[in-house]
Amino acid sequence: MPEGDTVYRLARRLDAGLSGRVLRAADLRVPRFATLDLSGARVRETVSRGKHLLTRLDVEGSSLPGPATLHTHLRMDGQWSVLAPGKRLPRHLEPDVRVLLRTDGPTAVALRMPVVEVVPTAEEATVVGHLGPDLLDATTPVDERVRAAVANLRRRPERGLKAALLDQRNLAGLGNLWADELCYLRGHDPWTPVGQVPLEPLVRLAVKLLAFSVSPSGAMQVTTGDTRPGHQHWVSGRAGQPCRRCGTTILVRAEVPGDPEQRRTWWCPHCQR
């Protein structure tokens, strides 16, 4: 599943391609919205909210009753592509199209998108209101984001740290990679109860790392400072290899199917106690 910084960058790409443009054609290939006509609407912006994408539409010139939002979520397999004017999607990908937004410039296409829905913009809370603070929400002061996330995490002090970090109701934007790397960087066993962890510095580090990952000068999802292939991460994906700090073999615990509390986890048993 994509991390919050990946979705944030995707939102910026969609925004750059579609913002301010009128939809000449819009095809929503999902049963619930297949007959909804978005043509004539103007794309106001696309923003991310954690791992969710919100494409906001103004309705002047369309048949919509009021401002609307196209809500999409990639989950494991979804993908958005922005095609330059005159470019077409390869024919073999046509069966995977779930959304097609054509303008007088670029065309945006969503492939294998598991979540596609249109809601009134005033009712976006019905699809993202359950989320905790977005760690990449630059419209909210960092201290406020950190305080809100810490308060949410403290509600269940007995819960394992990594499971709590992955729960988007506590804080929005962390995926498996960031959760494992944060636990390592702060020296916490991933299964340590939240109530035993100094949460404020951990959440503040998460905000800092994600912000750097999406910045123009940042290195996307590089936690070690080394951008060479195979050197970008401390523990994630490194089972059986020596810890970069102490040399202890990195361990991995397999994901438990159907149990959201037990995701695949990499950690160093010496550095994380």
C-alpha cells in the first residue's frame, strides 16, 4: 500500500495537470457512479488526505447540483496516470480503467482503483473524517498535528506501537515502511505498548521525515541518507542482513492474513528493545 508521501506527490502531479481545466469528458467505470456526468465541471484542485485523494470540482457549466469531490484511494493496486495531450493509454490497459478525466490538455486515468466515489465537497468528512491528523498537512501548524496524533495514540496505551502507527485513525500517512523505519530510528521494539513509548519525539520525527521526503531537495523514502540502491533503509526489506549500526541480523515477522494488527515487520533485536 502506498505511503502518505507517495500519495502526496501523486496529488501534486494530478493538481499540476488538471487544476483550472474543464472536464471535456469524464468516465467513471464503477457501477454506483457509471451514469454520473461530470463533463463541464472545472477541476479546482487535487489534494491528499493521508492516503486518500480528493479531486475537487466546481460545477459551473456542468449538470452537478453543487461543488463535488471525486474521492479515490489506491489501496494495494490502484494507480493514477497523467497523459500528455495527444497521448493515449496502451490498449492492453483499457480493461483496468476505472476513471478517465479528459480535458483540453492532459488526461488523467485511474487504473484498478478500488475506491471511486463522488460526494458533495461539503460532505468530504463522510469519506475522510475518520482520519487522524495528516502528517503532511502544511495548513496546520506542526505542533498542532503532533499534539493531536499523540492524543490519539494515547487512547489505547496497551496497543503495540507499530499497529498504532499504522492505524490511520490515529495519524494519517504512515505505511509499513515508515512505521518500521521510525521504530528503528527511535530504538523501540515494534510491539512495545504505546503507553511505554515517548510519543511526542517519535511523531515529530515522523512529520520531519515525511516532509523531507516530499520536498524538492529530499530523497523519496530514503531514511539512511544514502540513495544508492539497497542502502536507502535501516531495516525495511533487509531480513537476514546485518544491522547497519550493530551488525546484528535483521529479523522479519510475516504478516498474519486478515489481522491488521500483524503486518510484515522488520526490526533489529539489538537496537530495538
